[in-house]
Amino acid sequence: KTQQSTLMSFFGTP
Amino acid sequence: MLEARLLQASILKGIVESVKDLVREANFDCSDSGISFQAMDESNVALSSFLLRAEGFETYRCDRNLSLGVRFSSLSKILKCANNDDIVVIRAEDDADVLNFVFESPDESKISEYQIKLLDIDGEHLSIPEQEFDCVIKMSSSEFSKLCRDMTLLGQTVVIDAAKEGVKFSTYGDIGAGSVLYKHSSSIDDSSSGSGGKGRGGSGGMSARGCSIELREPVSLELSLKYLNNFTKAAPLSDYVVISASNEIPVMVQFDVGDIGYIRYYLAPQIKD
């Protein structure tokens, strides 16, 4: 079973 | 001020159509190098971006950097008024609260003018690290559209398994399971064979169902089909799509738009609970 991750956990906000 | 003249309205129409279901509103960042945009969908799962280089326009002038807040549904409505082969002139004064569009028929017999109101949008730019991907897959964009459509008939996510032999897309759901394997085809990877002449990134020689795979490491990644299907709305803009992936990081899906630029999407992967 998998769940959707979000981009925030990979890309930072400057 | 900004004044940009684009020979084919279809390019702008296509870009807006391929983003408007993912992003409600965003800033268009205009500089002397071109017009760019980056925004996430509301659930922060997918990021859409595009670049239109200044050199790709017939004429382009941008005196100082402008950030134009645009609602995509409004832009889409205005662009529906343009014919595909119209010439489009985009114009904005410095500190203006409207964006002006002029559509000229190719024979100059009809000139339409429209404007949309601009919005104040707090732009939140994500910083995306420059990265080398372990796997780069290039295939025809129409084949990619069909693949995503077909997978969606069965499941909600697709697993991409890229290995030396080829790349396998697989899915499963209530009614069953399915998979499609593309073997690496050299027909679109002949840039090193000395044939020369063809520009880099061209689609020359790519067969309709061919798929080229550059692989440094095997990659296995599970992705939401809902978003991938949204990305395929950019397929009419480009003959081919490039999917760049590494394990456990967002995938990058890019459609080159002629010589003018690209539309690029990032999609966060499915991760194990």
C-alpha cells in the first residue's frame, strides 16, 4: 500500500 | 513594458490548456530573457512550469522584470477568441493592472483586441535542485498519452520500472492488472552513430512506438495516473515527451515546444506507508 507524497517534502521554499 | 509578438496563437493556447486544470492562478515572470511560470496544484503534489524564450518570439521587448498575476480560466477564455494561426501580441505596461492581447489574422484582414485583469498573487517559488536523473525515457507524446489512458482503465497509479532491457509500466485495480514493456529502441538514439545533421533533441527518426532509455541505475517509481493524464494535455505541443526519474524523488515530465521553450511538470511519487 502506498500513499501520495507532496513536493514540499522534496523541494524547499527559498 | 512588455511587448511580445508570437507567430502562432496555437502555442499559447496549448500551453494554457495544458496547465489550467492543475493551476488556478499564477504569476508570469517576464524578463529580457523570456516569459516563465511555475506553480503547484492545490494539493502540492504536482508542479507545472514553462519557459518561452525571448528568441522564440518574432519580436520581444521587456524593459524591466514584470510579474503578471494571471487567472488561467480567464486567460483560457480570452485565448479561445484567437484562431490557431493568428499572430498574438501580448502587451503590459509597467505597473499596469491589465494584460492586453492583440490577435491578428495571418492575412492582416482581422485584428481583435482583448484584455484581462491582472491579480496580485503571492508567488511562492519552490527551489528545485539541479539534478542528474538515473533514468531518462524519451518516447512519442501521443504514445505516452495512450499509455496513460490505457493504464487508467485499470488502476489509479502506475509503477515505472526502468532497467537495462527496457522500461515497464504496470498497474492493477479491481478488474485486473496490466503492463506495457517498451524495449530500448536505437532508432531514436542514433546521435552517437555519426549520422550527424540532426539537431539535439529533435524527434527525427523516432518511430511512433519507439522509446529510448538512458539508464545509470535501475529505477522503480509509483506515480498517480490522475496527474500523468493531466500532463498529457501538453502532448499536442510536442512530438515527444522526456520522462526523467530517479528512485524516491519527484519525476520530471518535459514537452519541448518547438524552438521557443518547454513545458515541464514535476510529480511527487507514491511512497510506502
